[in-house]
Amino acid sequence: MLLQNQRNAGRVLSVLSFCCLAGSICLGAEPGDVDQADLARRILTETGVRGGVIVHIGCGDGRLTAALRTSDSYQVHGLDVDPENVAQARKHIRSLGAYGEVSVDRFDGKRLPYIDNLVNLVVMRDTGAEIREEEILRVLAPGGVLLKISPDTRHPTPDTCVRKPRPKEIDEWTHFLHGPDNNAVAHDDVVGPPRRMQWVGGPRYARHHDKMSSVSAVVTSGGRVFYIMDEATDVSILIAPKWNLIARDAFNGTILWKRPMGEWFNHMHGLKSGPADLPRRLVAVGDRVYVTLGIGDPLTALDAATGETVHTYVDTENAEEVVCSDGILFVQAGTAASETTARRPKPKRKVTPTSAAIKRLLAIQADSGKTIWTAEQPILKGTLATGGGRVIFMSEDRIVCLDRGEGTESWRSDPLPRAENYPYRFTPTLVLCDDVALFAGGEFAANGNRSWATEKDDTLTALSAETGEVLWTAPHPLSGYASSEDLLVVDGVVWCGETTSGHAVGRFTGRDVKTGKVVAEFDPDVETYWFHHRCYRGKATDNYLLMSRTGTEFIDIDKQSWSINHWVRGACLYGVMPANGLLYAPQHPCACYLEAKMYGFNALAAEKESKSREVEESKSGSRLEKGPAFGAVSDQRSAVSEDDWPTYRCDAARSGRATTEVPAELRQTWSADICGRLTSPVVADGRVLLASIDAHTVHALDATSGKELWQYTAGARVDSPPTYWQGRVLFGSADGCVYCLRASDGAIVWRFRAAPIDQRLMAFEQLESVWPVHGSVLIQNDVLYFVSGRSMFLDGGLRLYRLDPESGRVLSETVMDDSDPAGGKMVQDYARQQNMPVAFPDVLSTDGRLVYMRSQPFELDGTRLPLEAMPYAGNPERYSIPVTQRADHAHLFSPTGFLDDTWWHRTYWIYGSRFLGGWAGYSQAGKVTPGGKILVFDEDKVYGFGRKPKFYRWTTPIEHQLFCAAKDPSTVEQERRKPGGRVQHTWTQDIPLFARAMVLAQGTLFFAGPADLVDEEQAVKQMADPQVQERLRQQEEAFAGKSGGTLWAVSAESGQKLSELELDTIPVFDGMAAARGRLFLSGVTGQVMCFGGE
């Protein structure tokens, strides 16, 4: 935790120079007396807050609250103790169409509902709230500002406007390897083993495992994080990339700006990594970002707050690497077009001593752009470093040192051990540490497949930075994988460990940096599964070595102890970044531990030193609030017809099967504009119920006309549709609560806070509870089931609740964290290969005997079935270990959750009991049990849209089919050598569209989606063809809903087409329902549509 002891924090606050603001906006005037937009702009200008999270305490009517979001760089949250003010503010913000990015909630006037170090600006009116200054300081991010406005505030004082300082205990990470010296060690005493979430951002995954990494570089400076990422669609890796330079707030993840990149490295290059020197093109120092905005582009300086160009440096075309030190940029540039060209489909992989390219090395004043000196040298990629008045690099087979001020050669070493050839994914490692230069040339590591090689060490050489003389040499064990190797200097000790191979012991050796003497050596003190090191090198802080042999291991240097975290890892090529007191883990394409490993761009914090406040709050007061409609809902058991669709996917099994009969020939009978991103609909008792996800609002429409009946706004997103039960509408929200409304008018019956305390963080670009609840809740035998939380490994884990749906009374609570009390083990103890027990929540389902959360079963009383050691996945290229699908646990689920609407290639739904992860496992389930991107089922069969059997393997192109297969949940105990070997299809159909939504209604199968315009098997062979590229562009637009869609009806018995209807839009994923002879569809354009017979 930053600023753990805040008792005296007020004494070290810096006072803002705020006289201009006080005079110009009349702090003594009531906010209604001045123009709110002008007031907001002046507040932001004078406080210097240029993006992030703004909290407005005492929001009143919400006019200033809404005005404070002057651009997309802000998220604004209003708080008020008066529920009438909250309602009025919400109404005003909704009228502007801004609700979601600006939102309002009620609070108790004492505790702020945010995690520590989250908020950039608190604007506080004198509302009588009893908020202690320590509480506001707790939620302010380093550099955050508190502004108090009241009728008595005539002149700013330390009590009216204060800024929270940045703690000295945390560090920045300005270059790929921390700083210009290439020593990837953060001087950060706050970073520790991850136990809390600070923020998470989208997208969920990198685009493709088998191709170029989607993340090229990440750095942080000035409270911001900057990174380069391919944000193109995941529907097909063949579609052209969209490389962007993106800035986020470092402490809450708010997207501050994006800058499109030019031509970049070829995104179709094989296997998830990329050129090892690519991350060295991005540097951030202070209020500047230095970057090449394209492969052959010159170096450009950008304003860190806005992304606008400040300077383009002359003579830096084809810049390949940059380091910045004391206001001087050292730029390594090619003399011709870079070898790392986006246009070359197979980039040159080798660099040899005799063909090392001559590079231009420029020293440039960062602020003026003046060139101080230039030099031309053959320079090996990835070795440029500076410090102590020196600039060093590897030239051919020798290290060269130049005088930093003049550019003249100071010394040149003797030849050093190094690889004869370097693959593009590998660079030698050169670290400049005070008066010592450390070099590992990778003479063995750079060559061949290093997955399991352990027999030979490389050489570590230490040289005098003053003379170039060799001080000492030592063995350097193989480290990293498909990446450069590690040299980590911490407090005068250089650390190296054998991490490449899963078969290696994993011993770490620390040597005195000046003498080479071994000062410490130790093996892992844990027994667990080790994979090959993830496809990036390790990093460190002054307290921990951060490796990724399987997930992210924190190795305590003093205690010589390992903390394993198989459930979090970084991006291929780049890895993780320890800085700002947090561990940043960018998007990966990894299928290991799919039901447990974090996804998205994660910023994670260490455990708090004290939890006393949270424990006190979790026990205080009632978590159940009764509304005006409590006890005033008539018994409406007969109001729901068997032909209704009262819950997500129609029933508690989530079958997607309606009992009503819908005619094959349909026409649109009405449409309603809800706007925003919609959930799928549910239909019951003559009402259509759904949520506008990002607007936090549940809508009820008349099922016959589409007329809106009522709407209700929750405290955060509602990510899936509500459940209708006996005249009540029940749903969860990302605010950590479950709501019960009266169906007739939307009046609140009760609200239960499932989160142990009310704390918000940023999740996928909005504020959410630390412990959110999915919108769709489960009702079985008149008992309400749902789960709150994000991961068993974070913030105390998950909570499975059972409630009485009529009263909101808690029947049971099952807490699931990283331990397994029933088995006497930790959850990670059950991991085997790339498989681990379920650690994520989901929309729950049931077969009437058991409740399921993804593949994890529970008894109906909420007891989790005993955890078991996970199965092996095997190697599908050589053999297969049997995969057990238990008949008694067979159900419909997705390993990445029902609500994962991506088209990522390493996940799909199955009707079975288990989904294996890992490079060998993710394709297995679809071979032995029905699987697809979307499925529905009845008593005997499963219908779906998914990849054709031969594509259940590592593959670039994927082609899909519509199919019907028999339910076959029998236990599979045989080796499978043929792709798709066990699933027997009743029928299959090639269809010219992607089925994004599907409903089974009696004997008719309805599905809808965008056109499928590309034959990927042919397209992948003709990527240079302009016509193929144009079709791929059209495919991207179609999948985004820009080209309309099609609704098909086919016979469930034969797959024969019955009808086709053109649509103006496409459905949201899984966005259809059928009830009382009609079909209902939620569109990506924010419309709800109803279709009936002629």
C-alpha cells in the first residue's frame, strides 16, 4: 500500500498555487451561480489534472458532475448522501447521453467507496459530510488533488486545496529494461506478490498465440503508463493490425489518449513474440514520450498528457533504439531501411559478426533537438546503454565505450564469448552498473530450441567500465525463453538463474558485481509444475526477482523464498513491469489455466499491511436494504407461461432452448431504441427485460409493442439480463450488489450488498466494485444463487451466496480463496501441467442436482465439490493423454465464461465437464464432446456453430460450420490421434455467416450474425493480394455490425434451411430469446427488435 501510515500525511501535503482559481471562478459562490462547464474547465486547468478519475462529493443535481468530464480522458463519479439528489443527478446525466462514463451513487457521508490510491481529483462541496482528511488522502492517487469548495472559502489554504505527494518508496520504469543502463531492476519497496487488484483494462486477450505479440512495449513515467498494442479485432488474425500508442493513468487505468501508429512489424510473423529489440523504441521521461511511430520513422517526442507531437528529431529516420539520460537522447538508427520491416513477410533472423550492420548513433538534446554528436559503428541490437559519463554497446564481438559528451571512443574490449548467430527474438545482454559492465552473449542460449535444454551454460563477463579490462568471468545459466537472457544487479549483486527449462532445478546464483564471488545461491523452496519460462525475460525490484517459469514468481532475495502465482503472467515479448508500487501485466494470448489465469491489462498490488479497516467495515451495519416495495409484491406464480424466456438462455441449465413454437417465416413487428451496449433479452409476463450495460440501467419494455414501461439504474454495470421470478426482477451489478425490483413498476423491493465492503476500482474503463456480481442470477428450487468477486487469488477471493429471493435473507455464504480447507491444500497445489481448478466467477447454471461455475460443481447447499488433481493435457502432435468427461457432471459452459463475447481462437463453449488448458490442451475438449463458439441443446442433442473438426489444433486459418451432434457425455478413456475423432455429428452445414446468437424453438433452429466473407484457408496463402486484403477489411466491418446481418431458420432435424431475413444490424453475442411465438433480438446498434409471424 502506498503511504501505509497516513496519520500525519496532511503535514507533507503540498499547497497548490490557487489564487488565480479562487479569484476567477468565485469559490465563495454557489455552483449554480456560475456556468458549470466553465467552472469545470477552470478547475481542471488550475489543478493541473489532465485525465483520470474525478470524484465529486456532494454532487447535488449532477450538473457540475457531468461538466467535469470535459473529454474522454476522464471518468467522473458523483457522490451524495441524499437519495433524491442521486436520482436527480442520474436523470440529468442520462439526458446528456453520458451516463456510465459519468455516474452517481449514494454513500454514507463518512467512507469513500474506493480502493487506495485510485482518484486523481476530489472536488468536495461543504455538504455536512463527516469525511476525515485521512480518508480522502487514502483514495487519492500519488499526485492527486483535493479541492474543497464551500461558501466560506474565499482564499485557498492547505485546508482547501492540497496535493498528495508521490512516495519515495515507489519507482518509475522509463525504458524497456527500467532505465538507460539496461538493469531491469526497479527501486520500488512497495511492489510485492500480487494479492489485490488495482485496475484492469481491455481488451481481454492479445490477438493470437501463434503470431506476433500484440504488445510491443510498455513504460511508465509521471503517473502514466504508455504502451504499444495491436488493437485490431480478434475475429481473425488475418485482418490487418491496428497498432496504437496508448496512454493510461498508472493508478486507475483510465485511457488518457491513443495515437495511431504507422507501419509496424509484420503481425503475421510466427509464434507470439517478435524482435527482441522492438520494445526499445519507446521511452518515457517526465512529461515527454519518445517513440518511433512507425518502423522506418524518425524519433518523435510527444506530450505525455495529450499525445500531441512536440518535436520530431532530424536525421533519426530508421531509428531502432533510444535511451534517455539527463536530458540527452542517444538514438541508434539504421543507415538504410530497418531490417525489422513490416513489409517483409519473413524478417531476416540472423545477425553475424561479419555482417553486423553499420548503425548511426546520435546524441541529441531532448528539449531543443540539437544534435551534439554522431558516430557510425556496427552495433548489435539490444546492447545500447549509458551511465556514468559513458555510452556502451556491443560492436561485432567487442564492447565499445564512447565518451558521453564527445562521442569519442574511450576503449574497446577484447573479443568476448557470444553466439555466432542471433535469432530475431534474441539479443545479447549488456548492463552498465556504476563502474562495471556486465555482458552475456548467449553463445548457447541464442541457438536452437531452448525449451528443455539444460546441459550448457553461457558465459557471464564483467569488465571495468573505465578501461574495458575483464574483471572476472563465470557461467551464465540459460534464462528466459524466446527472449534475451537475464542479468539483474541488486545492491551490488548480479543475479542469474536457470529458468529456461521446466526440467531445470531453477537455482539462482548471486555474485559480487566487482569480484564475481558467489555471495548467495539457492534452489526453489516450493514443489510445483514448471513450464518453460514464458516468452520474455525476467525483471526485478530491490526486494524480489520476478521470473515467469510458469506464471509470475516473486523470489524474495533476503528470505531466498519463492511465491508462485501461476494465475498471472505478462505479454509475450515484453513480460511484466514492476513500478508505481504495482505489478503491471499486459495482455497475453495464453491458454494455460484458462479458468484461473488473469486476462486483460492488469495492475496488481501487494497485500495490505493491515486489514483492520476492511474487517471493521465488513461487519458494520446491515448489508440488506429494504425498499418501498418490500412485502408489496403479489404472488405471481401463474404470471410466467411455459412459453416465456424468464432468465438468461431461457432456463437454469442455460440451454438456449425455448418451449414455444416460433414460425420460420418472420417479419419485424417492432423495434425500440435503448442505446448503448445491450445484454441479451429475457421475456416473461408480457415484459421484455434487458440492461444497457455501460449505462448501468435495466429496462422493461412491453413485449407486444416495445413501449418502455420503466427503467432502473444501479450503481455500476449490469453485464447480463435479469431473472424474472414471481413478479420480481432480480439481477446483480458490478457495484457489488444484487437487486430485487417489483416487475410491475420497477420499484425496489430489496438490495443486498454481496461485496464485503463498498470499494470501487477501474475495470475495463469504468468504475466497478472490487467484488462485482454478474447480472444474471440463478434461481433453483426458489433459492437465489450468485457469486461476487473477481478471482480466488485476489482481494480475499470469491463468495458464493444463497439467498431467499423474496426477502433477500442470506441462507448461506461460501468463501473461496487461494486455499482449500477441505483438502488441506492451497488451490495451486492441484495444478498439473497447464491446468488448475476454477478460480473465476461466472453466470451460474444447474442441472437440478448440482450448481456449476464454469466447470466447477457445487452441491445445492453451496458446498464446493472436493478439488481434484488436474489431468494432463499431453502432446497432440505425438500422442494424447486421455481426457475425462464425466457423464454425471456434463453441462454447458465456457472456460472463459458465458459472457466472453470475443472471438479469441483459444476458447469455445462445450457440453461436457472439463476443458483443458495449455498449448496441448485447449483443442482437446472439442474433439471429444460437442464444442463451438455458441451452443444450444435439448434432451438428446447439441446444436452449435463452431470450428470444423480439423481446426481443433494449432492453426492460423479457422473455418466454421453449423452442426448438430448427439449428447455424448460418456467418459472418454482412449487415445485420440485424429482431429475431432470422437464427436459424431448428426448433420453439418456450411453457412455464409457467423452465428453470434442462436435459439432453439421446438423443431426450428434460429441464428443470426454478420456475413462470412473470407475463405481463410485460401486467404492465408494470398495475403499479399489486394483483393484478399479488401475482403478482410470488409469482414472486419461486417463483424463490427457496419454491414447489417442475416437471420436464418433451419430445421433442427436435418439442418435444411427454412428461411432467411436481412437485418439492419447484427445481434450482440448470444443476444436472442424466444417467447410466446415471437423472437426477440438485442442489436449491437442499441436496438431491441421483435419478430413474429406473417
